[in-house]
Amino acid sequence: MSSLEHPAVAKVAAALTEAGQHAAAEGIRVLPAEVRTAAQAAEALGVPVGAIANSLIFRLGSDKKALLALTSGAHRADPGTLEQLAGGEIGKADADFVRAYTGQPIGGVAPTGHPSPLPTLVDTALREHDVVWAAAGHPKTVYPTTFADLVALTGGTPGALGGAEENGQP
């Protein structure tokens, strides 16, 4: 089975199509090797690392629901900023938690195609790029999108997810 035939990738393509993001669905690419980091994805695509939307899953609040943070690959997400924007404490999510909430493996988590919609934060640093690349449900797949389309697709809350670092402060 090719990566495009993978069930998680098919769900992502269907969700993109259903959301009217046809160019994104048709633009899903299968890369020659898995790209589990922003740096690997940027190198494989020949784009700046900041044009990669990292999909990070966290445990949110005392009931341990999932939070999706779509961050620029150019910096790390600031936990304090994430907690402030999400309105609760966040914690690490292990591979089983990620798969349970997304149906996708770490390194391939897409912004969509999950069993249920997830509360989402979208890094405003992604606005700097005309084309942003996001995972498409498998560690070998990505698709082209934009900051605005990520916000529209996920119903996400935009924010400077790198915190002080992103805002040019030490």
C-alpha cells in the first residue's frame, strides 16, 4: 500500500475536500522517506524550516483532553503561551494518546482527519510564508496550505506560540 492509500491519509484528503480545500487535498505529496521533524521536512521539500507547520499534541486540563498546536518549525512552542491561549494546563502526550485522539502517528499528525475536532492553536509566525507545509496523516506525507486555511480548517485560535522568543524578546 502506498502512503496515499494509507487510511489516515485518505481521511485527511477527505476532510480537506469536505472543507473546500481542494488544492490542498490534491497537493498531498508522498516523500521518499519519513520526515518526523520540521528540519527533515524542510530539507525534503527545499523550503525554509519556518514554512513547516509542526503538529504538536498536548494533554489539556485535568480531564486530559487533547490540544493541537500548529507551530512554525522555526522555533519551539512556549508552554506558558500555550497554556494561556488554551485556558488550562498542558502536559506531554505519549504516542498512544496521540493516536487515540488523532488516529495518526507522531510525525504524521495532520491538522485534520481526526476522529473528533480538536481545540487548536495556530502559530502566527506561519503567516510569514505564502505556502505552509503540514503533515497529511503519515510521516511520509505532507500537503501545501496557508496560515489562513489552517485557521479556517481547524477553527483554531491564532497566537504567537513561540512566546517571548517569537516576539523578538530574549
